Amino acid sequence: MQNKNTWPNSTPDKLNVDQAQIESLGYAVRKSKVKSCLILKEGRLIFQYYKSNKIRDNLQRINSCTKSIVSILIGIAIEKGFIPSVDMTMEHYFPDIMNSLEDSRKKAISIEHLLTMSVGLDWPEFGEWNHMPPMCTRDVVKFVFDRPLVDEPGTRMNYNSGCSHVLSAILKKATGMKTSVFADKYLFEPLGIDKDYHWFEDANGINYGSDGLRLLPYDMAKFGQLFLQEGIWKEKEIISAEWIRRSTEPYLLTYDYIGHYAFHWWVAKIDPNHDDFTLNNKMFFAMGLNGQFIIVIPSLQTVVVFTSTLDNTIKPLDFVREFIVKSMGN
């Protein structure tokens, strides 16, 4: 696959960035299991590292960063009128499954509950399942809703990849298109991702909303830059600033060591030691197992991308705080 990276380049000193800190970052990632790292400042590429040309030019597993892109697509589907609102319930989209369940309370689970992973279902993904939920079944959606309801929906976030796959299934039902086809038309093609991706499907032809997407590293950065630009790309609105705001507002805190969860985006403080959660101390990110990240730091006009095979998934956040934020003078 040919590298078509068209990000304008700039040297750090041209944008008042501490070159020494960037060089220290480069040394740190080279010693680690990071496969690629890109930093954009004010829309210009100031740092890029690839462990090899093969990683630069071939599709990479982005794992659960897929979830954040599904969230963007849900927002677009709502704004285009395919989905009325985030208040739509599962009874509307999956009546047969819902009517077959013993616990009728599940009918009231909404799209917002799915986006915030607050569905209330028993889902030990970060526990006994060790990040690998057993979703290789004929009907993944039914498997998700067959799980017992242990919390009132909307009260507690519990990491649940099943939510993301259900959202992909809703996109297919609501739009009449596979999630990948809808993405092509309304998100990927406008961003110039012309078929330079692969999206795996389940047995029913539903694109895996949890972790099925493969992208080039420099294309990952486009989603971060789109959010940094409040949904505008080449003077055209792809997604509204309001959806971006809702998607990245701290909503529920379950995992202190990561941050709050929003609409399938994580939100964290740049400096965890400060109590304030102002714009100047906020970053939000898509995160995937083993260190896949799309990180947006609005106050620094900065986007950071990592692809990795790290044992410590959240290690790139340490790199951001230790080197990148310091380099920008925050």
C-alpha cells in the first residue's frame, strides 16, 4: 500500500515546541514496543516515528479505537435523520430479541446507555474475561442482551465491547447500510480515507463495532484533527461541534487510572494532580488494547497517535504527560 501522507510538515521550533523534549520522546518510544507515533501541532506534522516502513504503509490494528469511530457515525446518523436521538431504545431496533427476554427492563436500554457503556449488564470484560469477551457467536447482539441486568441503566459505567457492536448493528438497521458503507459515504471519503482500511464483520454481516477496524496510522490522526477542528474538514462540516462536545464531556468515572467515559471517548486531566477539569487541563482520546491511541489536547492544538504492542495499554498517556505536554509549555 502506497504511503499517501499529505500532512504538512513543520519543525518543532517553528511552532514554539521544545525540540529537546521531542527528541527525548523519540528515544523513549524507540526503546518501547511502540510501532508508530505521530504528533500534529496546529494541523502540522512535527514528529513521526515508525518502527519500519511496513508499519507506515500497511493497515494497523487499532483495536478499541474502533469504538470512538462508531460513536462519530452514530452522531452523523442522528444529524442526517437516520436515528431520531440517543434516547431511542432497544425495543425499537431489536423487538424480537427484546420480546424473547425474561427481564423486560432491558427494553428501556437506550443508545445513550450504549454510548456511555452504562447499560447495566453483567459484563466482566476487565475481570474474568481478561479483555477478551466471548462474542464469537452467531448472534452477537442476542448474546449481549442475554447477559443478566445487574445495575439500573445509566447509573454506572462498566467497560463493555458488546455495547459498541450493538451500536454497529443499530447503524445497519437504521440506515439500511453496513456500518462500513455508511462510514465510506459520510466520514471516510470526506476525510480522504479512500478504501485504505479494512473492517471485519460478524457472521451476520455486521461490522465489528468493538475492535474490527484496521487503519493506516496517518489516517488515524484525521479523526483527532477532525475533533480538534470541531467537526470541520476542508471547510465542510462532517459532524457538528455540539456532538463533539457531548462526545467528550466527562460523564461517568469508573476507572481512576484511565479517566472518565463519555460517548465512546475517554476524557482525562492532563495533570491528574490538579482537581480542576477545565479546558486547559483536559484531553480526550480513543484507546485500544496494547496501546492504540488517538489523543486530542485542545488547549495545545495537538493530536497524538500511537500504534503499539505494549503490555501496558495506557503507557502512551505517560509519554504524553512526560514529554509532549512539557514540550508544548503547558
